[in-house]
Amino acid sequence: MSKKAIKSLSLRKKMIIIFCLPTILLFMVNMTLYLGTSRMLASLNEVYASNNSLNQMSQSLDELHTATTGYLSTKTSDALEAYYIAEQDYRDNVDLLEDNTDDNDNRVLERNIKKLSGSYVMYTNQAVESKRGGNVEKYKTYYDKATRLYNYIEANITSLNNQQFVNNSKSYSTMMSALQTIEELNIFTLVLIGLANLSFVVLIASTITEPLIKLSSAANRVSNGDFDVSLPAVKNNDEIGVVTMAFNKMVVSLKEYINKLTESMEIERKLKENELIMANHIKDAELKYLQSQINPHFLFNTLNAGAQLAMMEGADRTSEYMHNVANFFRYNIKKNKDVVTLKEEIELVDIYIYIINVRFAGEIQFVKNVDESLLNVQIPSMILQPIVENSINYGVRNIEWAKKISLSVYELGDYICVSIKDNGIGMTSETITKILEGSFEGNPQKADSNGVGLANCIERLNIFYERDDVLDMISEGINKGTETILYLTK
């Protein structure tokens, strides 16, 4: 495969060729070596199989003769059983000899062994039967004949075994020589494949790494802010070539973008300068406006002076009212951006309800069911009072039945729940959805409002607790009241 053809391949195909081709070649060579070796080993096993068979036959012959002698000497049932077992084992070994008519010396010896074995087994049977019948002269005669045949058979087996061993040794040497030749050829093939594969890998690797080195060098210079770098040439049609082409386009685009960004920043700088000038003018105007406002401390001092004057004149209710109003405004201004405890918020609600009931002749019934152990939890300031104010203004103010607002604090799982519930005109589900989403347009600037709307409370709660499910509102419908529940983290 030429270098030009390699360059035209995709990166995936190059990687597949690098990893798969050597693997396939090595697998084929190893399989060839394995199959050749397996065949050789099988042939080697067959070489000495005949010698093993003759050795087993000789051993079974010895066992049969020993068993025959043992029975003739003892005449026990165990010895007779041992004889029959040995006789069957020897017959099985003799049956393995092939019937043949060849003139080969080995074949002639095999035929002699088989014929002599038949006669030998016959004489041993007759000797055993004569012994069982108590005929001493006959069993001795048969035993002597069997012994002579035993010696002849042993001699033939030994002769045949020796001849086969000589022949098998020659075959073994030939096979070992062939096996060594196969191993040498396989080693030579592996070395040749290794060298060819190394050259091929180097060739393909160079087509991959060379453009990558140039690309990485150019990218390093660009990362250091040098956009006048010489762009690498695209020589390959693979993925690296595509990346190089994209990199070149990116560098050109970045140079154009930086030029445009520089111009834009100059324009933006001038606009910022103009905005700062305008902001300074606005700050001056706001300062002048604030200077025209009544000083809060002056307001508190005035209310306190009025409370003292009412006390001196014996107007205790008026004094208490003005004192509560002063506390309400003081909390509103001093705590407006602080984090307070739930206890402080409830105390402010108590002050607010007192002021409202003074204004509306005590017509609002306020009920509290508070778990005192939960009041130290932290909460943004000015949360509960706007909710209670919302319940009064939009819930119970214009109803014709008894006006009731209840405040409960209880524990629910991992949360401390604060419930503010009224028995007023209620809300539709659409209105509740708008309020929770922040799209409801109320009127936080009405005369008796503190200016903190419900949307502001929801937004501050979500920011403080970093959750969107801190506040929920429930209403069963028109004239069925509304319940607002806060889920505070412990």
C-alpha cells in the first residue's frame, strides 16, 4: 500500500488496519503452528500405541497365568473368580490383534500370538475344570501344556515388541525432525511478519502524528495570543485533515472577531462614560429628594413625644397605640434588609393586628397556635406582616360575616410550617397561579400598605432558601377563605 493511498484513508480505517492486520497475521501463523504441532503429536502418540498394546497384552498374560497357578494351588472361590476375570481381560487384548495374511515378519508374529493364545486359554480352562473335578493327573498335564504355550507367547510378544520399537523409533526421529522444521519455519515467518508490520505501523503512524504535531504547535501559539501563526497545510483526507481545515478557518474567524470586538469595546467604553455621567446626575437628584424626606428618627421621636403627652393626660389607650405605631415603623425601617427570627416576625404581626384593630374597632379576630420551640428559625424580615396585610386587604376587609385570621406554626417532616389563614372571599386557582408566578398585578402602594408586596416576599424567600417551593397558597373557592403556607428549612 503506497503512502498516497494511506493518506487517503480515514483515521478510523488507519487505526483498524494498525490493530487488526497484525492480529490477523499472528493468529493465522499461530493457528498453522498449532494445527501442525497437533498433527505431529497425534502421530507421535500413534507411534508408540502398538508398543503400549503389546505391553498390556504381556501384562494380562502374566496375570492370567498367575491366576491359573493360584487357583490350581488353592482351589478357592476367590481364586476362581480372579482366574475368570484375568481370562476375559486377556481375551480382550488378544482380540485387538488384526487378522491378516501379510508375509511381513511383524504380521506373522501377530498371527502366531493370536493362535497360540487361543490354545493357551483352552488349556488353562481344561486345567481349571479338571481341578474342579478332582482329576489330578489331567489338570497337571493341561497346566504343563499351558505353561509351555505361555513361554512361547511371551517370547513372541517380546520379539514383536522389540521389532515394533525399532520401527517406531525410526518414525519418531523422522517426525521430530519434521516438527523441528515446522517450528523453524514458523519462527522465520513470525520474524518476517514482525518486521513488515513494524514498517507498516511506522508508515501509518507518521501519516497520523506528523500533521498532529504541526497542528498542536500552531494551536499552542494561538493559545498564547499569536494569531499571525503560519497555518498548517492540509495534506490528508482523514479526520485530522478535517480538524486542521476547521482550525485554520477558526483562526481566521478569530482574527476577524477580535478586530470587530476591539472596535465594539471602544464604542462601548464611550457609552459607559456617558452612562456614568448620567448616573451621577441621577444620584444628585436622588440625594436632593432624600434630603427633603422626613428623618425617620424625627418621626420616632415625635411619636414617642405624643405617647408621653397622652400618658401625662391620662389617655392610656392613645399612648399604647402611638407606642405600637412607633415600634412598627422602627421595625419596618431598621429590619427591612436584615435576617430575623420567626419570633420577631410574629411579634411584628401582633403589633400590626393591634394597630389594625384600633383602626377598625377590633372587628378582626386574630388566633395564634404556635409551637414556641420552633421560633428561633431564621427568616428574611418583613415576610409575615405583608402576608397578613394581604389577607386583611384582599380577604376579610369587605366581608359581611365575622372576620377571622389564624396564624399557626408547626413542624412537618424536614420543614417548619407557618400557616396564615383567613375566612375571607377566597381566590380562584388562576389568581393563585399568577401570584405564585409573580405575574399578579396588585396595588402595593395603596394608602394602608407598607409598600412590600406579596411578590416581593415570594422572591426574597426563594432567594434566601434557594428553593422555588417555599410558599404555597390554598383556597377552596369564592367565600371559602385563603391559606398561605410557608415551608421553612430547619
